[in-house]
Amino acid sequence: MSGGMGKMMKQLQKVQEQMNNLQKELAERELEATSGGGAVKAVANGKKELVSLKLSPDIIDDEDPEMLEDMIIAAVNEVMKKVDDMTAEEMQKITGGMNLPPGLF
């Protein structure tokens, strides 16, 4: 293996180790999103698992369940987007300007 290739492999190993550590750290983080002016609150962890869903009692309307369903979907989708954004931002910090193929790690 040439010197340049060996150096690149060491850099990739370091990046992989950092990414593994980051994935563990991100899995423990929790993010939240709300909809309906805060009437619905969804909390997810960095593994994209919904860990909490809170509904304000005054938004539960037997006459309009679709509105509540829409607010729940909006809050869950928003919190999942926040997890994706956080993960991408943290991974960018590690990889810097390296153009790594998708799915490498």
C-alpha cells in the first residue's frame, strides 16, 4: 500500500471511530416538535424512535378526529425531520470536506 493510500485508510478509520461514537451519543439525545400551537408535542430520540407524545386535553374533539390526527402527524414528521437534520449536521462536522460515498458508515 502506498504512503498516500495508507494515510487515507488511517483517516477513514479515525472517521469511522468518530462516527460510531457520534451515533451512540446521538441515540441518547432527544428532540421535540409541536403542532397546533403547542397542543401536540412529539419527542423522539436520535434513533428516530418516538419516545413521547403529549396531547392537550382541550384539543380532543369527538366531532373532528381528523384535525387531531393531522396535528399528531405534523408533530411527528417535524420531530423526525429535526433528528435527520441534527444527524446530518453532526456527521458533517466529523467528515468535513471529505466526499464519502453514501452508506459508507
